Amino acid sequence: LGNLYEKGLGVPQDKERALNLYRSASGLGADHLLYASTLSTDYVPVQEYQSVQQELASEQQRSAQLRASLANISKDLERESAALSAAEQELLQSRSKLETAVAGVSTSAATTGSAEEQQLLASVLTMEAQQNDLESQLQLLRQQNGELAASQQALVEQLSSNERTRNEQQARVKQLEQDLAETRGRVSRSEQ
């Protein structure tokens, strides 16, 4: 009868009952409560433990990669911000020169001849073209700066998510280790 319950042949499989039937038949007594405490209700399969350990290692590696990527993007952002500041400064200087040149052209126009006037006007037009180029570059730098900042933010969020997942997995590993230690203790006590 114990064999039928152990293998679930014609009856629901019940290893505890099978062991108790074996014990009863052999005259060992009814310490089924002790055996019940060692059954696999809290048993932690080694495969699950190893799987969680592998996932944890994978998440730690991914976190390291994200940190490295975040560091690179942060450096790029700093470099682009410095370039943006330099371009803004150059634009301000260019505007100042342009305003000075325009003021000089209008003053000069009243006092000088047309050749000098045309030369100053050409100079002003060149400066305006340079100013437009600088403004275009400044706009492009601002756009790149925004993209880098968004990318940095996305990486920070992804890293934070990875950290949470890693912490959850570490907690799960600790719980599995505790469960395993408790199960081993119960098995050891039942064998005594």
C-alpha cells in the first residue's frame, strides 16, 4: 500500500502517507510529524537557486555596462556643454562686432566715399553670415545637448531599474539560502 501512495498508482501521490505506511508495517512507530516537517514544502530546488544566481550575475553585469555607458554619455554631455558655451560666447562677440560695424557704416556713410562704404558693407554682410552660421551651430549644439541629456536620463532610469531588480534578486537569493539552510537543518534533525 505504501508503494502505491509513494508512486501515485491508483491513488493520489502522497509520500508522507507512504512513509508512514512503511513505518507502520515495519513497526517503527508513528513519528510522521517529524517526517512531515522535512518534506519538500519549503524545499528549495538547486536549479531554482542556481537560476536566480545566474540572473543576479547577469543583472550585475548589465548594471556595470549601463554605468559605463552613462559615464561616457555624461562626458559627452560635458564636452558638448563646453562647446555650446564657447559657441554662445563667440556668437555674443560676433554680435558685438556686427553692431559696431553697422554703427561704423552708418557713421561712415555720411562722411566717406562709396568705395569705403561698400567695403564696410561687405564686412558687415560677412559678419552677418558668420553670425548666422554661429547661430545655426549653436542651435545644433543645443539640440545635441538635449539629446544627450535625454539619453543620460534614460540610462539613469534604466540603471535604477536594474538596481531594483538586482536588489530583489539578492533578497530572493538570501531567502533561498535561508530556506535551504532550514531544510538541511530539518533533514539533519530527522536523520538523528
